[in-house]
Amino acid sequence: MKPVIKKCSPALPPADISTVLRYAKSAPDKAIEPLLREIIREAEPPLDPQICYLECPVTVSDGRVDFGVCRAESRDLAAHLNGYRNAVLFAATIGAKADRLLTRFSSLSPAKALLADAYFTERTEALCDVFTARFNQPERRFSPGYGDLPLAFQKVLFEVLDCPRSIGLTLGENLLMIPTKSVTAVIGRKEA
């Protein structure tokens, strides 16, 4: 039986300005805040948060992780999922409009581009946090490239989740995702 890939488009909470400034490596500054608010006004409506995911059983043994639909060799991922019987494989994106806005902002102002990049990063992280909270696992995701899980595992996740067809997310030869403000990850699931 073919696994069922699910999709969702969760609503995002308001932007956390202090997190945006942290990603921009900027201290709170009254001169920056109007520019950041302008970016948020321009960017918020076009964002298109989407997630595709697959819930599956997980078996961990001796640095190997078996999801039924795919396997990974990673002691770090095995340690992360140790004690779980189920996992969720997912891909998340805030959409291609963010990339287009970043390109436009880059041609207008380096400061605007920097703040926009930080804002879109915060939005991507907020999307992942909202999603993982559904499974009682806020901020407990593990992505390809973390620890000893090879970045190449991204290809496996893209294939299993059918990301291009599911949410329009593609993977380049260099393993970079398009749209760029996207994440693939694995979480353990507490419920059966």
C-alpha cells in the first residue's frame, strides 16, 4: 500500500520582531524598525506557507533508522528518535513569492534585503514550529545536514514526499531547495 502524503497550510503567528533582528544580527534599533515594518507590510500577504508530510512507523537500531518507506544511516538521527515508535517526515516552505521579493529588495537596498532575508527565515522557522507543535514536538526537528545525517538524505525525503508535486518544492543538483526559504526534517511522534 502506497503511503498517504498529507498537506496543510497552517496559519502563521505574528512575526517575532526580536527573532527577526537576531537573524539579521542587529540589536533593537528605532531607526531599523520602520524599515522592518515596511518589509512586513509588503511581504506578509504574498506568503504561501505549505507543508507536505508523511506519518510512519520508525525502528531504530545500531545507528540505523528505518521509516518503512526509507532508511537512514545516522547515529545522531537514531539517538534523536530513540524511544519513538512513530515519526513524521516533512517538507515546509513559505513559497516562491519570498524569493521574488528578496530579489526585488536586493536591487533596492542592502539593508532592506538583509532584513527581508531575516524576516523570511523567521517566517520559515515559525511555520515549522507551528507544524511540529501539532505532534507535541515543538522545535524538536532533525534535518539533513545536522550531525552525521548527510545532506544527501534530502534527496530521499524529496522522493518519499514527492515535494515538487505536493507543494511545488524542488531540489537542485547542489541540494539547495527552491524556493530557498524551505526546510525538510524528521520529528519523533509521541502518540501511536
